[in-house]
Amino acid sequence: FFQLTLLLIIFTLVVDCGVSPPGSGSYPYFVAIQIGLAGACCWALLIIGFLGFNLWEDGTTKSMLLVRGTSMLGFIANFLASILTFKAWITDHKVATMNASGMIVVVYIINAIFLFVFVICQLLVSLLVVRNLWVTGAIFLGLFFFVAGQVLVYAFSTQICEGFKHYLDGLFFGSICNVFTLMMVYKTWDMTTDDDLEFGVSVSKDGDVVYDNGFM
């Protein structure tokens, strides 16, 4: 997930910082890749959300195939939905002729459902499995920052831009909120796996370090 997030940040910088300028031939493709990576992150979180129920063991071949396969499907679905929507933009250079219904369904509705399922799964794990209210607090805090970031970007970006004389806009504050959201995702994982180490370390009577993964 965090590897996908790193790629998403890189392509977001390419798009938002004007490395690929709006109106250039490469811009729609970079935007589609950015949206595809964002979708891949959402689809990866859907699978990760079920790990706490021990449906499969984390780190195994099955687990990695599920996460990577689902992430790939998420990237392909979101990339195709975006690039097909941008087809008129690419060929005719006319935004007004685009039909964005398919893109809205895939990018916003389906991804939002997957994020909702992830949050519910994490809440169930925190309340019923690990029974740690600190985990619950981290989940709600991450959810708050995520929602706040979306609101700042999509609802108040213009007002913020005008208020700061075009030096800052909602995207700046939304990005900060996204960073805090990622911190809470990591913190949730860190706290829920605290007592489920991959291996234990002990010292034998001869002073040798012994590694025990629980299966030997």
C-alpha cells in the first residue's frame, strides 16, 4: 500500500506542479495514471481491511497475490475509466464534450465504497479483536482528516485561493490532511499488529540468539 502511495505522490507532483503542463499531450495520461494509482490504493485497502479477521495470514503468498492482484485490477479499472473519459479531450481538445458518468462511478462511488468497507473492518477489529480504543481513535482521526481534505479541495479551494491572494489553495491544505490520514493508517496498522509479531527473539542458555516464528 505504501509503495503505491509513494508512486501516487510522485505522479501527483508531476501533475500538480506543472511538470506536465495542462494542455500538453502528455497531461491527460499523467492524470489518468494518477487516478489509477489512487484507485489502486483504495482497492488495496479493501483487502488489507480483512486481514485483522485472520481470513488469511499476512505476508504469505496468498496474501501478497490478493493485495497485488486487487491493486492491479484497481489501477486498470480507474485508469481505463479516466483515459476513456479523456478521449474527447485528447482528440478534440474539448472538455465540454466529455461524458464523465463512468469515471464518476468507478473513481468516486466504487472507491468510496471500498474505503467505507475498510473503515468498518478496522473499527470491528479495534473494538472486537484487539479491543484497543487507541486504535479506534486513530481510525476516527484518520477519517476526519480524509474527509476534511476532500472538503477543502472540492468545496473551499476557490475561496482559500482568493483569500491567500493565489499563493495557496485548497490543494495545499488537502495534501496536509492526506499526510495526516496516511499517518493514522500506519498508526492503526502499527497498533493492531503490536502483539502479532512475525517472530520472537530470545536468548538461549549458551548466549545464542534464537529466532522463533511460531511454526517451528
